[in-house]
Amino acid sequence: MKECGICNDKTTIYKCSQCSIEFCDKCGDPVEMLCEYCLEEDEI
């Protein structure tokens, strides 16, 4: 398994469609394919 680029957990990893960071389901939205950082930017 790969490592999350945000929390470093070894789990299922998704790739953010905006910034390309690899994140786990705790650190972003796999449906939207956005990490928590890009999700926050979209809210602003």
C-alpha cells in the first residue's frame, strides 16, 4: 500500500485532481478527488 502525502498512513490512496498530492479517505474526498487542502480552497 502507498503512504498518504498528508497524514502518512499506509492505506488506499487517491490522487488529487487539482494538486496531484496522494491522499487517503481521511484526508480528502475520494468522490470529488480532492485533498483536504484543495477542498478548503474551493470553499473560500
